[in-house]
Amino acid sequence: MRAVPLLLCLVGSIVVAQRRPAPVTRGVPPVPAAERPAGWSGSVFVENRGQWSPEARWVARSAGVTVRLERAAVSLDLRNPDPVGPDAVVRLALGGDRAPRLEPDAPLPGVVHHLVGDRDRWRRRARTCASVHYRSVRPGVDVRFRGAATGGIEYDVTVAAGARVSALSVRCEGVETLESRTDGALVLHTPAGPLVMTAPVAWQTLADGRRVDVPVRFTIDGCTFGFAAPTRDPSRALTIDPRFVFGTYAGGAALDRFDEVLPLAGGDVIVIGTTASAAFPTTPGAYSRTLRNEDVVVARFARDGRTLRWATLLGGSLNDHGLGGAVDTQGRVTVVGQTDSADFPVTAGVVQSTLRFQDAYVTRLDPTGSSLVFSTYLGGSGSEHLVDAVVDPNGETLVVGTSWSPDFPVRNAAQANHSGGGDAVVARLAADASALVFSTYCGGPFTERGYAIATDPSGAVTFGGETWSTNFPTTAGAFDRTYGGLTDAYVVQLTRTGGVVFSTFLGGTADDCTCDLVVGPFGDIYAVGTTWSPGFPTTPGAYQTSLRGSHDAFVARIAPGGGSLVYGTFVGGSAFFPSAYEGAHAVAIDPLGVVTVAGITPSTDFPVTAGALAPRYAGGMQDAFVVRLDAAGATLLHATYFGGSGDETPRAIAADATGEVVIVGDTTSTDLPTTTGAIGRTLAGGDDGFVARIALADLRGPSTARPGTTVALAFSAGDANVPYRLVSSLRPGSVPVGWRQVPIGFDGLFAATMASALPSLFVGYAGTADAAGNATASIRVPAMAALVGQAVHTAFVTLAPRAPLGIRAISNAHVVTIVP
């Protein structure tokens, strides 16, 4: 049977992802644009005043689907994209013997006239609305259908306090069978092909407005389905909604790609990339809205992906590329890349005001993307590009890239001379870009590339990349001083003023490359990349200690000072393609050392975990992947594919405290997963940029420990006071260095300086599991404020476990009572 490429999300959206144009669907005319409310461009529900069969009360149309809301059921007319295949009608009976109230809300201005056929069949002034409620489908259970902002139909389920989730049962008519997939999705097999309902998630809202996630799953009984949420609090209302938060294309008809994503407070993200599309969506008031060739693009997306806060172009008359950047505490965006343009915009008083050949640039935009704070070239008589940047708390900019120039501007350099080929270059610019604090080459006689840079609270600068030079400069006591293969990865750390702290190789006997790195809160360096080397350094107990394919991704954690490897692991499948490779491109870290990695894979057997967003390879030469490892590098907490039938290349990742991650990159897929309401839902050119926010699987307990197992808890400053009982597991003796392991009832405190704008206090606690494998925590905190040097709430802290609880692991917030 040929599959119907439809995605129907109960409590989600009806999304059509067709690989060929769908047949024209007759039925509901769209509301004229002039009659829609400001900003509305979505599907609408139209009142049935006799223009359709009488059982339909309200009717809406999405591409390939006509939705008819009846008195106690919803009918879906499905068009088969195969012209010779059968269509289907699926009826979802919601109310059983009950007659729920059908109430339109969110009325839209304007009406629809249906003037078709004989004059006596004409109908005028049919009302329109954006959503329709089924009230009391079952006692205390409502279902609301709504039109999404850019087409499609969404609907969600609300279960009132005191009502039963199991009371809702939906009988499916016109289907052959129902199937529960391993990823939690529900498949309705119809004559027109399978209809997929994505795995639901649910939450409850507490009295203080905080949202608490609640595990939920589908239940199936023959051709009837419902939901089960056994751990919900019955005293509060429950809302069920999709786990995939948003996905969007962004681009025009030509090449578009995103190379950087920068998180902002509140969940918005800044993306940086390159476009050759004159139709790329810029916004009024942007610094530049006119494409001159290939230009840099900088855009701010709202957290839900439905709103483009602002988007601007940046460039001159030739080619300009946006390759990386950073955002400071004021919301200003620093962008780095490469330009061929002699008229690239620069400002007065900067380090370099004229183009020398093919130069790098450093530009800072104001928080609205409407004006330049500063902009400067940075380069010599050859070619340069910068690919990553960090802005420190003083506003100084750290950049890394590659130079082929013998006269790249240097100052206070650890290596003042160009060694040959391309050398990595690292520089620190003054806060106004008027001077170089330091600038240095780094390399040997062959080619080096600098790909990633990070800093820590001391001002130390860590960067990495790849080298072809056997005598790349390393330092005494470094983890690896021997060049091992065709290329080697490297990691180097400098002081704030450019002095060398350490320099080490990282690799085996074949090709290895550091593609990204971050510095953890305790000074460890987390490097990720790709390797061909069977002998890449791994550690006992690591998640994957042997190479599975021709290339695998790697994750390595280097101890502070660069003298040892805390852990090293491969992550990959068995694909063995000479023209494709598996590799990690980007890494993010949480406050306690759990890493999230994005990369590419051609492997159909790449490791995925239960509950993965996309458990199967989608097609093309390569799919993106997202994996999350515990802080010991031993456990794969979450792993999923992400992609369509073409090729995806993720280039940057950002993670937030909710456990959600944002990945950006480029795709050639026409069927990349997107969400209703996203800014762009179709491929506009041969290669479009994409932005996707993904909520990874909830990894909280319970996970029972064996009696006598040491358990460790991590706490950070919070704002609630609710008792919590932890059930988790750790290997004996695995409490992190720096934590105080104490018996139950003893006060134990540990304060950590965080490399972030929000300082946090961490409390280390360890005890022994009882015979049932459980441990409870009651911690006495006499004086938090003295530990962090500022006023901190002393009545409570937030408990943040992950199950299985990894070293320094953290998950969605929970709370524990603190005894003053």
C-alpha cells in the first residue's frame, strides 16, 4: 500500500508533507485576505448554512484534507497523492452517546458567500472563526480545533481537575487497523494509506504559573484510542500537546544556509547564515533589506517559530558569508565570516577599515538588527575567514578562523609568524573594535584550520580545529603530543592576554577533526568532531569504544590543564561510504556537564533511544542527528534522527534549561518535519536553511537503585518549595570531584562559579539507598549568601535529577524542601 504522506497530530496539527503536488481539493473557499484579522493567514472554519451536507456544522480545509466538524464527530476527507490510489474518509467519533456542545470561538472578521450551482442553492454570510470547541465530550473533557497561522488544522485536549483522562475514547471509523509505534506515535491505517498521530506530551500548570510535564501515552482498544496519564495530579487540569515544538524552513529560491544559533533569555534565538535569495524574508526597519549578491543574514526567531522578530541582510556588492557569532548580555549580536566586498559596511575608528584581499570581518549589530554598533575587516594580503566568536563580560570579542596571509595583523602573539599553508588565527578585539588586545597565528608548516572557540570566567581562551602538520606546536604535559594520522584534531588554551596554557593533539592514526567545543563549569573542555581512526582515544566504560563505520562522531572531555582525558567515546552507526561521513558538528552543555551534540549520519543503524522524535533514517545521503550523553560519557540519554528525504547538515546547536534544543543548518529535503504555524513550511530553493526546536525525551525517574548504592543529588537556586522524593541510581564512588560526600542528615554545601550570566549555587549531597532502593533528602542550609557573595534565597532550592542520574546531571526542574 502506498503511504499517504500526512501527519495528523491529535493535540497537534494536520500537516501535509507531499512529495508531489496534491490534487485540487474542492470544498471550502479561503477567507479573502482583506477580511482576515491583522497577521492572520491560516486555515479557517466556515459555518455550514446549507452549502454542504447537513451533518457538518463547521468545515475547514488544509492541503489534501477537508475537515468537517459534526455534532459528535470529526470527519477527515483524505486525498491520496497517488492519482490512481483510493481516497478515504476517516470519522473520529468523539462523544459516544453524549451530545457535546459545539461552540465557535475566536471569530474572524468577514463572511463567506457560497454562490455555486442553481440560485436556490446559494448561501450568503456564513460566519468564520479560527477555532471551535467541543465542550464536555466526556465529563470534564473538552476538545478544541483551531486553524493554524500558516495553514493546517490543530487540536488539543483539556481534562479538567477531577475528571478522568481515560474517559475520552475516540472510535475510528473508516480505518483498517490502529498501530502503536515504538516512538509513541499512533498510526491509523486507511484505504488511502497510513495516517500518523505523533506521540503526545502533557502538562499541568501549578498555582504559581509554572508548567510541570506529565507523562502521557496513547491507549488502543480495537479501533478505539484514548490517552493514559497515570502520574497526573487529579486536582489540577491537564493539557495534552505535541512534543515537537517547532520546525521551519527559512529561505528564498536560491541557496540559503544557517551556520550559527544563539539562545536568548525567554527562548528566542538568533540565527546567522548566508543567503543568495532576493526573496529571503527580511523585516521592516532592518539594517539592510536589499540583496546585492550572496549576503550575510541575521535573524531573530520567536521561541515558537511562528514569529520572525527581525531579519536583516549584511554585505557589499560581492560575496559575503555569515559563519558564526555571539550575543552579549545587552542582546547585541556580533557576526563573523568572510567578505569579498570592498564596500562591506565598516564603521569609523576600527582596527581595519579597508579590504586587503579576501578578508574576514567582525560586525556588531544592535539588539533590533537595525543599526551597526561597529564593523571592521580583519585580514592580510591573502585570504581569511572567521568561523566562531565569543563575547566576554567586558564586551571584548574573541574570534577564531584560518588565514593564508603572511601579514595577518598580529599583536602580543604567541606565534608571530605565518608557518605555511593556512594557519589557524585567534584574536581578541577591544569592546569597540578599535584595537587588538592580542592576535596570533597557530600552526605548523602545512595547513591548520580553526573551527571553534570558547572562554571561561578567568578569561582563558580555548580553541580547536584540525592540522596537517606533524610538528604542530604542543606543550609539555599535554594529553597527546604525537601526531597520529593524515590529519589530527587539536585543542589549545591561551590566557586572557594570549599566553599559551596548553596545546594538545586529539586523534588516532587516520583523519580526526575538532568541529566544536565548549568549556564546562568546572573547567573541563568538551570537544566533538569526526574521526576515521580506529585508535581514536576512548576510555573504559565509555558509551562506544570502537569505530563502527568508515567515520564516526566523537565526544571527548579533556581535564582542566589539558593533561588527561576524562572520557572519550565514539558515537555512530556502521555506514561505510567513501563520499559521506558521520560526524558531530556542534555541542552544547548544561550546568552539570551533560552534553547535547548535533551532527550528520549516513547510517541507517545510527543508535536511537526509545521515544526518539524520529527513530528511523529518513533518506538522502545524510540525516541530522541529535544525541545527549550523561556527564560520564557512558550513557546515551537520548538520540534521534532529524531529516527528510534529501540531505540535512546541522551546523550549530543551543540548549536551554527546559531540556529543549535548537538546531540550525541547511537542507535539500522537501519533506523536512515542520510544525503548523512555522514561518516557512516548504522548501523554497535547492538548499534552504532550517531552524528546529526539539524537546528531547523526558529522562526523569523513577529508576530504582540497588540497596547500598551511593546516590548523589544536585541542587541549584530555585523559586518554589515543594517536598520531593528522589529515586535514582549511581555507581558507588562516582560522586564528582569537588563535591562533598556526606552521610544522610549532615549539612554539605558546594558552590561553583558558573560561566554564564546567571550565577548558580550547587549543593552536593550523597547518601545510601535503603532496602527498597530509595533515598530521600532533607538539607539544612545555614548561610547560602556567604557562599556566592550575593543575596540568595535561603528557604528553598531546586532539585534537578535525571534518571538514570549521571555525574553532574541535570534535567527539568524539581524541588525539595530546605530546612532553614
